[in-house]
Amino acid sequence: MTDTHMDSDSGAEEDVNQEMSAVEEAVAARKRRLMEMKSRMHGVEMNEEDYDKEESITKKSKNSEKTFRSYQVSAAFSGNFRLPVDSKVGEMDKSVKTNLRAVEEEIEEQLRLANDTTHVDKIDLQALAPKKVDWDLKRDLSTKLDKLERRTQAGIAHLIRERLADGKITDLAEAVASAQ
């Protein structure tokens, strides 16, 4: 019985090995297809070593230097910028230290002025109040007053026309003067 049991185990192992080899073949075929696709996309011949390593040869991962047509790149923006360092490691140049001190002093001055509230007491409340108290009323009523003014002028013109049409007043100046 042990022999048959061992035979069935070895048969199962062979099935597993065949399945693994089929899976490995599928993986290898997929890797080949991916490499072909990447080489078509990037325009660079891809090898299996490139697939395993970081793809430093492809177009997208190249660290090529950009060309600027409209201006010259200064050293500060070209990626080669470094802070000036003395001969001792870690010590900055004296000019950088003085610039840092000047910046610190400026920040301290601004903080001191921001925290200083004595100038708030000097504000006159009359300066904050509007010049005319009724400015909002004038704004709201101006459209109504304009409409009323137009109607008044139309009414006066109508009265003058009536008086001229009746024939009582023949002079235009006399009709205008009597209408007012």
C-alpha cells in the first residue's frame, strides 16, 4: 500500500511540476510581450536584463538635460547649485551667515510690530463712520426719484401742449411760464 501511495504522490508531483512549468512559460511569454511593447513605446531595444533592472535606458527615465530656447539657465536653477562651504565640513560661508542674520533681524522686527497693539488706541471712530448717514437711503431712492422726475417732465409737456391746442395762449414762452 505504501508503494501505491508513493506512486500517487509522485504522479501528483509530476502534475504540479507540469502545471508550474506551464505557469512559468506563461510568465515568460508575458514578460516577452511586455518587453516588446515597452521597446515599441520607448523606441529602445529592451533586453531581459533591462526588464529586471531599473529601466534607465528608456526615453522616459533618461536624465537628459533639458534645452531652454528662450533664456540661459543660471547655475542656481541648473541643478548644480550648492551652498558655499568653507574648508571645514558643515560650516557655511560668512556672507551666507550675515544674510541669515539680516533675515532673522527683519523677521524679529516684523513680529515685534505685529504684536505691538498700541497704535489701535489711536484710531478715531469718526474716521471709520461714513461721511453721510443717509447714503444708503439716497442709493435706494435714486431710481424711484429718477422715474418720478421723468413722469413730472412728461406731465408738464402734456399741459403745455393742451394749452397751445386750446388756443387760449398763442405764445410758447407764455404757456411754459404759466405751466410752472
